[in-house]
Amino acid sequence: MNILVVDDEQSILEIVQAYLNADGHDVYIASTGEKAFETFYNHSIDFIILDIMLPDYTGWEICEKIRESSDVPIILLTAKSNESDVIKGLKLGADDYVTKPFSPKELLARIVTVMRRMKTVNNEDKLTFNKGDLVIFPNTMEVVAHGDNVLLTHTEFELLEIMAREPRHVFSRDQLLEKVKGLEATAMDRVIDSHIKNLRAKIERDPKIPMYIETVHGSGYRFGVNYEENLI
């Protein structure tokens, strides 16, 4: 797998590159946003590890730009542990985050978790709802909403698929965190809320009056349209 590591600390670049090389990955490194863009657009990058604080661009700006054309998995590295920084990155499409200082072993575990989520697909060709208004293709991780192709991050897609496979079932935030992030999850309600907000903006006709992703106050979220009733 080709992994791009973006960080302005040379020691981190060297340590992470050596660790990932030893695990069998090809690693590209960049210490600036400009170099990160150049590398990403000129090479076949399968995964990005992205520091938030860089000398020319922020990791948030890089993430937002890349998300305009690609759903490549992105893990943010942040020296800031406050919740708002994490939420901002997730809103812009990051799949996960690691707070500095971190161990290379922890980072590799996060990469494996995200990639495992990507590969966990079902043999069904598609899940169809509301007479074709929403169609989910598990094998290719594609979504069509209201006739338009929708670009979802891997985490957004997994949340949608998890809930769509159990219509009307209420999932707590902790349950959703555990399902999409496993043992590495941190019990931050707003992390799931941010992903749900992004998801609604992409698949709902009116995100303020959601048809598909409903809030169950005091409990969590549920997929509000029954699969069996809407097969075509």
C-alpha cells in the first residue's frame, strides 16, 4: 500500500516511514502542504497520514481539498487534544485521528482498522430504499441519492450501511463508535454527531427534516425507512 505521511517534524517522518516500511508499505513523505499536494496528485496514494499544523497549509485545508475529488482514507495527526479540533477534522472528511504523542504501533493499528472497514463488504449487489431514491452498493462502497452519485468517506459509508441494514433499530452513539472504530474508539458523542451531520447533508433532501437518518432523542440514531417495503 502506498502511504503518504505529511508532517513538518522530520523525526516523526523518519520514525513513521521506517515503521511502515518494515510493515511492507511504500511510504512517501512531505513536510509541507505544497509537497503533499504534489505527491498526492502525481502518485497513486492509498492512504494519508496528515498532521494538522504545517508551515504553509493546515491539515484541515489539505483534507478539504482532497475530499473534493477523492475518498482516500485520511488519519489526522494532532498535537491538540481538545474536542473541537477533532470535530473540525471529521467534518471535513477525515476517517480517524491520532493525538500526539503517539506510538508507531498505535498508528499502524488505526491504519489496519480503517482499511479493514473498507474491505468489509457484503455480497449483496445493492440496498434500495424509497423506490430508488437512495441506493447503497456495498461491494463498491457507492451511494446514489436522488439520482446523483454521492461521495462519502469510509466512516460515513460504514455508518450508513450499518444503520441501513437494520432499519428502525436504534443505535446509541457508543454502539456506532464501537462498530466503526472498534477498540480504538473514544466515547465522544460529538464524533458520531459530526459524521451524522455530514451524512445527512449528502443523502437527505432536507437535512433539517431527515427521512433516512433520524435522531431518537436521548437514545441515538436510527435508519427511518424500511428496507423490505422499498425494494425495486
